[in-house]
Amino acid sequence: MKKTPKLSDQVRAKKHLGQHFLKDENTSKKIANTLSLNNYTKVLEIGPGTGMLTKYLLQKDIEVFAMDIDKESIAYLQQNFFLDYPSLTKNNKLHVLEADFLKTNLSEYFGKENFAITGNFPYNISTQIVFKTLAIKEQVPEFTGMFQKEVAQRICEKPGSKTYGILSVLTQAFYHAEYLFTVPPGVFNPPPKVDSGVLRLTRKENTQLPCSEKLFFNVVKLSFQQRRKTLRNSLKSFNLPPNLKEEKLFGQRPEQLSVEEFIMLTQKIEAHAISDK
């Protein structure tokens, strides 16, 4: 297989877009191989840059939708990629899309079909990418990709840790989260100042919570906004009765609660709200 041409002056990594282009073949191949290809035939790659990861995705029996907001990257892929990899891009396997993932209605490209998400995600919008994925989780059975290491670890963290927080709980309520491997700065151009981490999220069989999803999100966010306080203090805005606040759950700090306990907490608050009407 031909190697992706070296980065040219026409494709410059832009700081304001949080870009660090992959330049290492082995790392790109490893990320592509994190996909299980179960329950979907289409993959959305966010931030393809110069296609270092894209070419390995195209070796698989899937359609690849490479989406980037950077006009230079889009022009580079459109002008060079189809010529350099004709055997991989034939049969309409690659779609190059100039669009902002955070602002795009993805049903324009996928309708109601399942699709996976992957990519070397821009650091500056990586958490926003996760939150949008949670909003469309019914169509995304799998999510893999590269984040700043501490963000990837936070998403996969378990209760009891100082890094366990809003992102951990909300993601793990709907997905099984695995931290896969660490990537050093030297595999990027330009190299970031920190290590990166690759993770995989596999959607749970049942994504319907036994409580209000909106209330669950509110409870989790309010709890961690004052993470040094016990829950009976951080959740004062719910006007809970004294007998409920005295329960054991409300005497703990948010990082001590598992996802299941946050669901239980939400159920208690929801039951009180209904009985109070």
C-alpha cells in the first residue's frame, strides 16, 4: 500500500482547531482496529486531517464518512486521496464531508441507520463530541478514538477517584468504557505537550434508564459542580424533605457513587417530586 504523502504547506495543523495530525502508521492501524464492526456498516471519522487513519478504516468492509471543518484538509483529501488509493476508495466507500460535527444534523447522512464514530479528536472539542454522541446514542453502538490522555482516563474512570466526574457517570450510564492504550506526543505533527489515550465505548444492550433521563443528567451535573460537598448540600435546589436527606446516599460525596447509585438517587428525587404534586 502506498504511504500517505507527507504533509504539505497546503495542510497546516491549526491551533485554534486543536489539530495534531497523526503521522505514525502503526498507531493509525491500531486505532482503526479498535472497531469491532458489530451492528453497523458505516463509520463516521471526525477530523481526518490528511487521512492517516482514514486509509486503514477503508481496508475494512465499511463505508467511511470523513468529516472535517478544516477546508484545507477537505481539499487535500478530495484532490489527492481518491487518486492515491483507488482500490480503497472505489464503490463509493469514502465520503469526504466538509462540516462541523457539533452543528451537523447527522440524519442527513445516516438517516436512522446505525453508525460508529471514531477519530483522532481535536482536544478542544473532545468532551463536546462525547456529549453529542450521548444525545444520539440510539444510533451509535460503538465509539472509539483518541483524546488527551487525562480526558480518556476520566471517561473510563471508576468511582472513588478524584478524576471520576460528570463525563464518567453520564458516559458509563449508556456505554461500557475501556481505556485501551496510551499514545506518546512523537506520533503527531506538531507534537502535543501531553500524552494521548485511545478508548472504546460499547453501547449497553438497554439504554433506557429506570428514571427520567433529563433529571438524571441534572442530578449528576449538580452533584459534581460542588463535588466537595455531600449530596444533601449540593442538591439543596430540589427542596428535599429532611427524612430523605438523612438517607445514606445523601450523606456521600458524588465521587463515591456508582452509576447505579446515581440512578437510585434520581429515582428517589423523582418519587419525591411526584408525591409532592
